[in-house]
Amino acid sequence: MKTTAHNLGYPRIGPRRELKRALEDYWSGKIGRETLLAEARTVRDARWRDQADAGLDFIPVGDFSLYDHVLDTSALLGCVPPRFGEAGASVDLDTYFRMARGRAPTGEPADACEMTKWFDTNYHYIVPEFAPDQRFRLASEALFDEVVEAQAQGYRVKPVLLGPISYLWLGKMKGGADERLGFLDALLPVYGEILQRLSGLGVEWVQIDEPALVLDLPPAWRAAFEPVYNRLQAGGPKRLLATYFGALSENLSMACSLPIDGLHLDAVRADELVQAADLLPAYKILSAGVIDGRNLWRADLAALQGRLAPLAERLGNGRLWLAPSCSLLHVPVDLSQEMGLDPELRSWMAFARQKLDEVVALRQVLNGDAAEEALTAASAALEARRHSVRVHRADVAARLAALPPDAAHRAHPYEVRAEVQQARLHLPPLPTTTIGSFPQTAEIRAARRDWRAGRLDDAGYEDFLRREIKHVIRAQEDYGLDVLVHGEPERTDMVEYFGERLEGFVATAHGWVQSYGSRCVKPPVIFGDVNRPLPMTVDWSVYAQSLTERPVKGMLTGPVTILQWSFVRDDISRAEVCRQIALALREEVGDLEQAGIGVIQVDEPAFREGLPLRRAEWPVYLDWAVEAFRLATSGVDDTTQIHTHMCYSEFNDIIEAIAALDADVITIETARSDMELLDAFANYEYPNEIGPGVYDIHSPNVPASDRMQALMHAAAGRLGWSRLWVNPDCGLKTRGWPEVEASLREMVASARALRAEI
Ligand code: GLN
Ligand code: ZN
């Protein structure tokens, strides 16, 4: 028996986002249930065909989803909160969608389930909700139907299940103490039933995902694995326990000794293969996740051959399996659609479909079948990339090296700066401002479309944007805001805009990745040293400032957020890439200052999500992330006021780093938490200014003045009045003008009422 090639999961959305369109058409009533299901089936069939064409030995089944695989698991296990109504024998389609989105073509609307980030990815899952007396039952046939469907087409399938411990870990109690581990008794019989059903369908192997094993787990959770997998072993298919996104570390030997038939490890982010080969008993297989499922670079197949050949030898007898490191959900579908991309850059990349070719090529070389061509081509591409002058720029290295040693420090501490800034800006107490964007109206989108299609020339588009900016400035003056913004009409996306203007970045045409449900993002690709050939935002800010006596904030996206929301080159560290982005932003900040912009905001909504999964790695990340922000923002005079903005985040455990950013003003999302998030700032005695959001921009409702005043009182109770700003929670781009106008007028009135009071 020889090396086996398999896959953990494949993108679901379709090469042209076919599933997205079908879902949205169904939700809006344009198509019916049967059409949606037929479209979904077409996408599903094409994915299987793709994977079979690549030559895999096993095709994953059950990794497809109409919305989210964790929600699918909740449906499978009959875990449906009571507010979605009495579920019938099985969870029907619209109940499923109501859990995800709060509403569906049929059924009563109800509050949607919570959504949160899947580990450290940009994918969001629907959080399972548990009640104190939670019960489970087999309540969906979808998995079994798909297995039958795939088998009927002749595929050798490997169904994928989210394991019971990770499922409970990712869920949340709704009311009552945390008794999630106690639910195992109710949950395991259902898993047992599922395994029996799969066995009945003739399934040989099932993949059980337990990514929780790469986390810092409390002892009780670690201890649960052995009894759980003991109880799940009776009969049924062979079990491949899959982990990904990091090292197992202290969990490795436990995982190796569980009563399972094989273990999958992420061998891109960790290097535990040899250790695992030593620990695994001879009857278990080891699946090496060697092709990066989190990034789009071509693999170094020759190096992998060198790494894997001895391992295959050591394991012997077909015990080595090969796969991508994790599900390919997190990379774009197919590079062959990128014919418009620069051919040299394209030759360095591999999307999901190409990654499968890499897995299969590796299997072939390890099995002694010819695959030399694939290996040589990969090595040639890698060699070209390694030496390309487009990747390595001496000028960038030189400018970084020439930075003074104190480049990441403002000249004077906050207290000194605050005084000179006040002398320049003359702001009232409780200054009012917004986070940056104003409504992205249908007219703005239409003008952009026309311009991109060549129906509107550059000058015409620029005129249009200037009129927009003027309108936004006049409106803000009229509402009585103190620090204005230009409204960001020229940006579709806060990272894409900068990616299009920085060298070292490239955009793809179809590089979409699912973010949640039908929503996809198309992250820019950072392939080389980052350089800013020209100012990126200065003209817009200068124009906006020329229209008003009041200060207008310059508006930039921070280095950490640009890094987090891009595909990043893997030949140097993320820290180094972040530093290069920071240098480019520092140059932009300097140009804004030179042009007379006195307030500059550098948004970092992704600052917290960059935290590594393991706490032990936090300090290193926080060090370079803070340093990058400071490098971007510290090259200015004391009189220039630096703002930053972060969306909803837990600040408690990173407050020291937040303070170390040393922004003069930070605005944060707090309205929905009743200002409780400010406790972290209060306990830490956070020294600089804060604008806690006083109303939730996610809702179209106009906030009441007394509610906003009460929130400000709650903020002042924690931090005092003197360093507070008044602003919404986040940018206004998804809102309409009528509610923006009413809300901002009400907000300014609230600030004025409070000023009279304090
Ligand atoms: N300045 C951005 C805006 O207002 C900030 C967006 C964000 O925090 N995600 O849209
Ligand atoms: Zn925000």
C-alpha cells in the first residue's frame, strides 16, 4: 500500500460565486426552494468533479454548506433554539436560514443566532446556542443524502463531521451556568447514530474535525477527549481525527493515543510530523497537511519531497496520507480564471484547485510514479519568485534601515501633545465626530460602475467625487459636528483602496473567499516589498479641508488591518511585511501633515483579530503590531492629532497594547455593550482620549438623545468627562442619508446638552 492523497474541504461558493447568487435570489423571493436546491446541487457536483479530476483517493463530503458548516452541525444534531419554533422531524430549510439571518421566505422572523470568527480566519460561523436542559437528536438528512449522491456518481467519499468537543467548545450557553461538557452524555448517542448510519452506507473513513486541539484548552476539556473517543469507537467507519491551524503541542501525545484510526496535523503552521510518527501506534495512519490551506502561494514540492520521503519510509505500509493543511475554504477556487493577472505573478500562485494538483503530485513522487515535471515546474517558479526584482526592493530596505532609532515614538508624551493640539484645534469639551464613511449611495455605486466600464472618464468621476465630498462637508457643518471627515466616497473597501495604490500588492479578478453565508471578500495579494509611489489620500483630504474652517480628519487604514485582510507573502515574516506597510503609511501621514491636515485617523479594526490562537504567542505579536502602528503614526509634530478606530473588540486582555499605541484619540464600538467595554480602559487608567460609540450604526433606528446621554454618563462614570469624545460606533457607509442626518443631529444635540451640564 502506498501514500494516499485526500482533502479536508473545498470552497463552497462556486468559481463564479454561483451559490451566492442563488442564495440571495432565494432570500429575496426571486427563485423558489427547488431552484435553489438544484443550483446548490450543480455547485456541489462541480466541486466533486474538480476534486476527482485532480486524482484524489478520497473526496470529502459534508463540507458543502448552504450557509455555514457549524450551523449544519447544529441542524444535524437538532440544536435549534426555541425562538425558531417547534422544529418538525427535521430542521427545514427556512428554519435553517432564520437561525442564520433572522428571517427567511417562510416562518416567523426571530433574532438571528450570533456569528463569530472561525479560529483566526476571516470566516464567520454561526455560534451554537445551548439552553440549560439542552437535548440533541438526529435532525437532518443532508449529510446522508450527500453521501448517497456522491457515491451514486462513483466517488470514494470521506464524510466530514465537526467533532463533539470542538462543537461544544465553539458554542455558547444561553442562560444558566456553563455546563457544556455535561452535554456530552446527550450528544454522543447522536454522534454514535450518525457513525452507524454512515457505516450502513458503506463509508470506509470518516473525518472528524477537532480543531479545538490546537487551542489552550482548560484541563477539563482536554480530559474529555479520551472518554469521548472511547465511547465513539464501537463499530462504524474508521475515524480520521483532523486538527488544523496550529501545533497540538501539549495535546499531541494525547491525540496520538486516542482510540482513532488516523490523525491529521497541520504541517504548514507546525512541525510535529516526526514526533507524531513516533507516538502513533503502528495501526494508525498519519495525515500530513503540507500544502498551505490558508494562503495562495505555490508549494515548494521538492523541499516537501525531502521532508516527507523519510517520513513515508519510517511510517511504512501506506500509513502516510497527504492533504492540504486545513480545509481549502479559506483560499480562492481556481487560478485558471485569472488570465488577466500578470503571468509572472500568476505563476507563483496556487488556488484551491491547484493545491489539489500539488497534493497529488507529491503522492506521485513519493510513490515513485513519474511527477518530475510538476516538481521541476514548482521549483522553477519558486526560484523565479525568490530572485525577482519585483519582490525584493533595495530602496524599501534602505528607507527602513535609515529610520531613526526613535522613529516609533512621538516627540512628547500625550499630556504635552494634548495641550498644543487644543491650542490649534480649539475643540469644545466632548467634541463630536464620526468614524469616517458616509452613506455609499446608489449614485456613488453607479458612478463607480460607469467609471470602471469607461462610460465616465477620470475627470468626470473625480468631479462627481468632489461634489460628494462637498455635500458631506456641508452636511456635517449643518449638523454642527466639530471634527469633520470627507466621507470616503472614493473607497469601496478600506483595504482594497490602499492595495490598489501600493506597489507590492496585486488584485485578483475572482479571488473570492467566503466570509459568512453568501458574503465573500476578495483580499488583495501582497507579493513583494511594499512601496508607496505616490500619495494615496492627500488630494481628497486637502480638497475637503479647503471647504471648511473646521478640522477635517485624514483617513487611513492601519498597517495591521491591511496585513490581516490581505493574502500575505510567505517568504518573509508577517512582522516584516507589516513594518513595510507601516513605512508607506508613515510617508502618507507625513504628506497629510505637510498639506495642513491637523487630525489624522489610522483605523485598526483588525488589530485584535491578529492575535495568535495560543496565548504564549501573544506578546510577540502585540510587540510588532504596536510597533508598526507607532511607526506609521509617530513621524508627526506634537500639534498633529492622531486618532485610531477599532470595531467591537474585547479590550481587557490587550489594554496595555492599546495604550501603547499612544494614539491621541481612540474611537471604539461600545453602544451595544452599555459602555461595559470601557471597564478595561478605566481599570487600566487609560491615559489618552476616548470616543466610545454612543449609537449602533448596524441598526437603521435613530438613537434617542436620552439614551445617548445616559451612555455618556456611564462612560464619564468610568473615565471622567475631560477626555471623552462623542461619536457613532463605526462608519456610516451602510446607512441611508435620512437616518444618518437624524441620528447625527440628535447626537450633536446630546453632546451640547451634556456640555451645558458638566
Ligand atoms: N473609517 C472606516 C469607516 O468609517 C472604518 C471602518 C471600520 O472600522 N471597519 O468606514
Ligand atoms: Zn468600526
